[in-house]
Amino acid sequence: MFESWDKEICVAVSSFDGVKNFVGGKPFRGSPRELAALDKTKMFLERASRVYFGNETCARRLPLRAEIIGAYSLCLSFGKEMSLVLPYAGERDMESVISAAETFSAVNPGGEVIVNDLGVIGLIKEKNIPVKIVLGRLLSRQKRDPRFAEFPHASNIAAEELPLSSFSVPSFSEFFLGLGISRAGFDSLPQGINVSGAGGFEFDAYWPWVYVTSGRSCQLLGARDPKKGKYPLEEPCGKECLVMEMEPEKEGAFYAAQKGNAVWMEVLGPGTMSGNFTRLVYEPVVPA
């Protein structure tokens, strides 16, 4: 669908190694299924002019100060822009998330920060951190169940309503415009997205990995030690999501995978994207 895309292209990477691989033209690590899709779409890496660096769902994967500075320096030296991606966070992690925003603003005043938490937006505003806030895709509410696209007439939701989101409510976009936020991200869903009525906004289309769900706990924390239980909450994080993932026993209409505390599905052929979409955010592998 995006082969003829003629607007800005960004590449989303969650680790410092991912940034180094991108700017250095080195291969990405991933499962055979991920790498097969990457091989078909690697042209987007060659055309990308901006890096989205960070993790959306897990504060434990927040880049370190040295990694933020190093990633920005790498991007700058290779002629790429960089936006810092921040996750949603609980009270115990909020300070480190805000610290990451301050670190980024110190090396790149006025730079873009992709925010997926209303509390983080509030603190950035309260502390007057000099960054440009972009609304992350986790805050752009969508109907993410792939069964809606497969069986629209079997559901109780009219097919024309499936591509709609929270931006279909005027007060939603007006609220964020009042905060000085005029860009937001969306997943490229099977049923498509319609934000044609949201004036004043520019939109990002994330592709091909669609966010399904996430939570506090990470099932992978107990993958190597059954004594930790299925959903250990307070166990030390060994970043198992960097080296392993979980797949369903049976394949459905879309390939799905869990990495860390989040589940993602691959949608190579999304529906129609209607609205002021000015960026494609290409994700070479599962964003974890």
C-alpha cells in the first residue's frame, strides 16, 4: 500500500543497537517471520529521514541518558532527524521518563517527543521542558480487533464506523490543539483509518506492526525461571524481550507476537487511510 508514498518516512527503533544498525546500514535482528517481511520492505529504510527512538509500552526499556545522547549524535552525523519515544508510566517510573525528556531537550531543544501518557504531557507542560509533543498512537483510541475487518457484518458495529477513532469527536482534537499538540500517530489497521474531519492535525501512519494490548506485567520475565510465575510484577528485568518472543500456537488471519509486556500483529495490507497523513513510521521488526 505504501510503495508509492511520497511524503516523509521515519523508521521506528526501540534500542540503541537498532539506531546503530539503521544508520550503519547493518541487518536487523528478528524472527524469521519478521526478517522475511523486512526483506520485502527494506526500501523504506533507505528512504527514511527521521528516527523514532524509544519504547512505547515499557518504562523498563526507557533509553539511558548516554543512549539518548549517543543516538541523537549518531542521527545528526548521518543527516537524520530524531524523535524520542516515551512510554506510558506509573508513579514509580514517571521521574525517569521526565528525565529522559529533559536529557533529549538539552541536546536538541525544541525536538520532538512522542508521548503515550497524559500524565507525561502534563508534567512536560508543568516543567516547561522545551520539546515539541507528538501524540503517540497509544493515545489515539482505535478499534483494534482484526475480526472487525474479517467479519464486519457479523459484528454489531457498522462497517463505516470501524475506521473511526477518538478524533471523530471534535472536543478530543480541540483539547490537544489547545495544548499546542498538532501531530498524532495511528496504527495502519486492517479496516483502515478515517480522520478526515480532524482539522489542524497532521498524522503519522505506523506500519506494519499494529499495537493490540499491553499491561504492567511481562510474561517473558518468567520464561527462563518457572519459579517466578506466569506474570511476575516486581522481578528484575533482564530485557528478555530483546532475545525472545511468544507466538500463538495457531495462526489466524494476521500474524501476532508478544514481546515484553505488549502484543503486536502484523498488517502488511492495511485498509484505506483517510486524512492528513504526512508521515509513514516504518517498523522493521516488532517494536519491543
